[in-house]
Amino acid sequence: MWKKSELREAPAPLEGPVVGTITGGTIIWFVLFLGQLPFYGWFADHDLTRWVWTCLAGGGLGLLGIWYVRKRDAAIKRDAAAKAAADPS
């Protein structure tokens, strides 16, 4: 159990190339999906088709993720520009 004196303040969140990371992950999901398509019969014979559809779902969710992080990144940049314009010093 943690003692109250051992609690520390949470570190600041890390900001990195979020759009690139999400895009890379999405590409990997789609490549995995396309790589498994030729073997769909084998997956169906072994009742493992969920692996193929999981990759497709990962790619689809990745597209939503790309849309979201691009909007978020644009909003952060707009906010920073508005703050810079409001502060003349």
C-alpha cells in the first residue's frame, strides 16, 4: 500500500508525432488484412476467420483515429495561434 508521503504528482503528458503513429498503425492493420486474404479458406477451415476480420476492423478504426487526431492537432494549433495573437508581448 502506498503511503501518502510517497505519492507524487503526475508527469506532464508526452506529445509526439501522433498523426504519424496512428497512420502507421492503420497501414499495418490493412497490410495484415490483405496478407491474410489469400489464406481465407484455411482460416475458415480452422474456424479462425475472426483474425481476418479483426485486421479489417483495426484498419477501419484506424481511419477513424486518423480523422480524430488530425482534427485534434489542428485544434491545438489554432488554440496556440489564438493565444499568440492575443498576447502581444
